[in-house]
Amino acid sequence: MTLFLETTPPLYSTIPFIGILLSIAFFPLLAPKFWHKNFGKISLFWALLTAIFLIFYYKFLGIYLILYVIFTEYLSFIILLGSLYVVAGGILLKANLVGTPLINTLFLLLGTFLASFMGTTGASMLIIRPFLRVNSFRKERTFMVVFFIFLISNIGGSLTPLGDPPLFLGFLKGVPFFWTLNLFFPMCLVVSLLLIFYFFLDLYFYKKESPFKSKVTQVKLEGKPNFLFLIAIILTILLTGLINLGEIPLGKMPLSLQALLRDFLLLLIGFMSYFLTPNKIREENEFSWFPIKEVAIIFLGIFITMIPCQKILQAGEKGPLAFAILHLNNPMYYFWFTGILSAFLDNAPTYLVFLNLALGKFYPSLPEKEAILLLIQNYPKYLLGISMGAVFFGALTYIGNAPNFMVRSIAEELGTPMPSFLGYLIKFSIPILVPIFILVGIIFLK
């Protein structure tokens, strides 16, 4: 459920969101020490600008809107991310593996496969530390983490509703659980091209560095009970998504009982993992609270400044972006519009907005679940385009999907230099991903 607004915010209300994106893009590049010390204040500044606008424009409804986003979206986001971060941080992989191109490619392939079944966040948090550890001797590691974000933190979550939040929301709305297997061939094409590109890029640097050869004598896992906690997280998300316990009427901000139950269980799982896992394991894993702290602070600003943007999108053809939305008349447009907006906004609500636009276009008077089944039957490429856009394009920016920023923060803390927000776009995601997405669109959506 979302709060209904009779008046759509004006376009200028998106300025703070643009401001926080530019801050994330340029401050780490131009003033890294200042950013490291003050990123919380900068995030708070842009959030306060949005809050002032919302309160001035909507009065008390603006306050409710901010509280609604914090308590029903942001806190759930951080609780899920935090529980996965704690549980994965309690799993220690010990092996004298050496990060050769083949070993690294197999790591990425395994993580990509796991992401569809344990979620992109779960797979990312589980694999990022072992992946960095086996490559600790390598000089060039930045590109490795970038491809990790491409594959494991985003594209790998395509095959089931458990893989990525927008697909799970689609399942809750009435998209059949196994329909997402329609993304198998597009995903295979993208993953294959990226892995081939990665292998030869890694091979180039590997030969240039001339490291010692790989040898494996022992592989050992510690903190195995955390795999049970990981399964418990997945089951909690799935089961609480399938039940309907109703809502607590709290003024204009009704709270979902199953969402409260989910958050409570996730917190409980996180606490159990933290207190039952020996400190030695987390110390050897170089576990610290800074990455989750950084994500929590920055994304609080993003969630609040994103409110006007989402409301403008939800207004659809009746909002200030009507001139663009009216021209959405083929699956390719849905793919690119959903994708580009998912790269900068939360991909889950963006998915829902464009799904509702498609349903309203073809079946405006039918019940939602019936309309979705007819859309799949008669216009399947529209749903395919929306689904691919929401999942694939999350890799385009650090904020396109929940684990991206976390992986970046962990990598930097463990000594791997990462590009700035803008550097990631210009050096990696746009030149590598966009041509692949163009090819995918031509092959599967024409």
C-alpha cells in the first residue's frame, strides 16, 4: 500500500534528489577526505530540503509521507540488508586458492547462479569477502569488483522472484512464480558476454602481473550455522510475502502486520547470528560495521529525496511526465524507461509503476491479477521488457540495487580502490553494459 496524493509534486521538487546523486558522484572524486568525514551531513542536508518542501507543500500529509517512507520502506530495507550483512559476515571460507582468471570466473558464475535463489543481496554478502581474499595478492582488483556488481549483485537475480525485489513484488501482484524463467535466455546472453569479457580482461592483467600459479590443498568453511540463518532469512521473506495479516490503522500511516513480523524475524535472525558466531570468525573475515553504517546514512537521504520522484512517476499520464509516458507504445520503450529509472530510483516501485502503466494501457477496467495473466498471454514482451529493465539496469549505478553500494564499501574497506559514482558510470557500466542491453533489446523485444 502507498499513500495517495491528490496533488502531484512539481518537477522542481526532484532537485534535492539530483543534488544527492551529484554529491555522491563528485565529492568522493574532488574532495574524498571531506566526503568521508561529512557524507552524513551532506545526505541529511538534501533530505531536509525535501522534507521542508513536502511539509510546506502538503502540510501534515507531508509529515505522514516522510514517516511512512521511513517506517514502511527504509527501515525494512536496512533491516534486510543488515541481517544479510551480519549473517554473511559470520561465514568464513578458508582456502589457499589463488585468484587466477579461471578461478575468478568460476567465482562469478557460482555467485550469479546463487543470486536467483538466495537474492542478489544474500549472494553478494556471502561471496564478496572470499572473492577479495583469493585476489588479495593481485594489483588490479577494481574491475573484478565492478563485474561482481554487474553479475552477482544484479543480473544474477533474474530467474526467480526470490532473486530481486521487483520480481518478488510482481509475484505478489499475480505474476506466476515460474514466469520469471522467461528471463533465462536474456540472462544467459548477458552473463555469457560479461563472463567472456571478464575472463580475457582478467587474463590480460594476470599475465602482466605474472603471479604464482594456483594450487589448492584444502578448502574449509567456518561458521556453518550461518547457512541455516541464511535459509531462515530467505524463508522469512517468502512466507511473510505470501500471507496477509492485515494492517494496524495508525492515522494516515497504516502499518502492515506481516511486514512488522518480517522485520522482527529478520532482526531476531541477525542478533542470533551475531551472538552465536565466535568473534574469531568475524575478526578473520575483517568484519566491521562501517559499510552498513555508510549505506544506512546515505540511503536515508536517498529514500527521502526520492519521494517526489516516485510520486511523479506514480501519477503516470496525469503527472508532469505525461509527455513522455504517453509515448510508451512498445516493449522496447518499457525496457529502457524502466531500466534507466531503476538505475537511479528504487527498482521495486519503478517496476510496479511501469507494470501498472502496461495494465492500464491494455486492460484498464479489469482486476489486477486477471489483467496480469492476460498481459502475459497477449503481450508477454511488455512484462519481459519491464522485468529485464528493473533487474539488469540495477547494475548501471552504485545505487541501482541494494547490494551495489554495500559491495563497493566492503571492497574499499578491504583495500580495493573503487571508482567514484561518475567514474563507475563512464569507465565501466555505460561502455560495457549499454551495448549489451541494446543487443538484448533487439534480440528479445523486437
